[in-house]
Amino acid sequence: MKKRKTDQAAGLSDKVLLALDMAVLRRLKPRQYQFSGLAPDFYSSLFPASAEGSPCDSPWEFSPMLDYFLGEAEEFFAHGAKGACCSGFWLEGELEGREIPLTASARQVDGISFIVIHAARDDYTERARILRQARLELLKRLKADTDLDKYKEKVLFDALTKIYCRGAFTDILNEQLANQNTFMRRAQSSELAMLMLDIDHFKTINDDFGHLAGDSVLIQLGEILRTSLRTNDTPIRYGGEEFIVIAPNTSLKQSKTLAEKLRQTVASHDFGLGRQITVSIGCAVNHPDDHPDQFIHRADQALYEAKNTGRNKVCAHL
């Protein structure tokens, strides 16, 4: 008698689940489930039956979206969370011309873990269509944002040395000059220094070893600048074999110390050519009411002096 009542209850529950277009999978252990009851039509049409002819126990193998949800569900079960873990809407079977909006939820009832897959009908269909369109628009926007980020990176960074390029130089310099003016208005001491570097005899490197070797030297120098400078210093490839470092909160004396350290680092570095590579460096600090071009000109003049008085040296311009 008790078994008959149990069978009747199971049969009734199956009918209810079928009427609601719901499929229930009982969790046996992580990523292993057993289908409970009868399979609704949508479930049988979307997910192939197992070898024994019983409903599919692993529908996520046929649905990337459901597989993604299963990861969330397993984490939900592993943490013993209360309530339910629910998915959003998605459409299955689009490639075959069918659109069956599905939802899924993970639940724990009396210590038993379930995943319930539901075919959303009627009023849910339009909602699924709208959400699908919103998803497509979101993907387009994400692609546009990604393309924009790539464009910005191309504009701001030198493709070879991976440091800022000349296109970013003016904005970086103006921002640092504005910061310096702010400090000065607050009667705080703040100097902005510029180091202008040039690789000595770079043309002979290209002539003797080829342009690939020249590119290698530029790449390695970019890496030296990235790793040798202070956190707030900004290295820039100004053009060809010429580089600039913008150094905030740095006096002329400090800039010469920083430049000398860089000069020594480059001179002792093995660039793999069997020849010592050196740089000449010019230093300058910004003056109150300076025009940016005047600031750059003084650094350039200091570099010119270093190049014309022996190279592989540091010179400063007041």
C-alpha cells in the first residue's frame, strides 16, 4: 500500500513537471547527475538520450551556456549556500531554426542537490528575444570598446620599445607642468626635470650589424628605462634613437644623479653585439612661466653639449 502511494506521488510529480516544462537532475557528486522522472519534450529534443535510452544526464555537454552555469552551480553546492542559484535567459537550438528560451537554477532541498532546467514559454519568449538583442548589442559595444582601447594603445605607446611614444609626449608634459604649477601656487617646492637621451653612434650599429640589431638595441634600452627609473618617472621614445624621461619633484642636481645612473647602467649592459653601447644625456629643469618649447630646448641644448664634448656623458643646462 505504501509503495503504491509512493508511486502515485512520483507519477503526479512527473505530470506537474511535464506541465511546467521542467527537467530535474539530481546531483550524485560533483559534475555527476542523474535525471529524475520523465523528460519534457523540449529537453528530449535539445539533449540526446543516453546510451540506455534514458534522458540525458549531462546536457551541459551539448550547451556552452549550460556548461558555464554548471560551474556556478557546483560552486553554489560546494559552499552549501542557501536558497537558489539562478541563471539568466538564453536561447537553445538556434542553429536548427528553433528558439527555446531556457532558464536554469541550482537548489538544495533537504540535503539533496538539484539542477532544474525550465523551458520559458508565452510571456517569457518576448523577454528572451529582448534580452538576446540586448546581449548582441552588449557584445558589439564590448568589441567597440576593445577596438578603442587597442587604438589608444597604438597611439600612446611605441610598438617597438613598449614605452610611451612621441604622440603621448605633449599630453604627459602638459599634465606634469600643470601639477608643478599647482604645487607652486600652494608655496610648495616642486621642480620638474627632463632628461634627453641619445644612443651614441647609432647609425654605425645599423650599418655594421643591420637594422634588426638596431631594433634590438632600442628594445633593450626601453626595458632598461622601464626597470631603472623611479615609479613616478615617465620614459618616452621621442624619435629614432632619442628618448626622454620626465621626472617630477626632481632638482637639476638630482636629475644629473639620475642621468648618471642611467648612463652607467647602459654602458655596463651587454646588448649582445660584442660592442659597448653608450648614451649621451642632457638634463634641464622647468622654470616658472616657461613655455614647454623652452623647457625642451634647454634639455636639447644640454644633450647637444654632451654629444659634442665626447659622448657617453651627462650635461645639464640651467
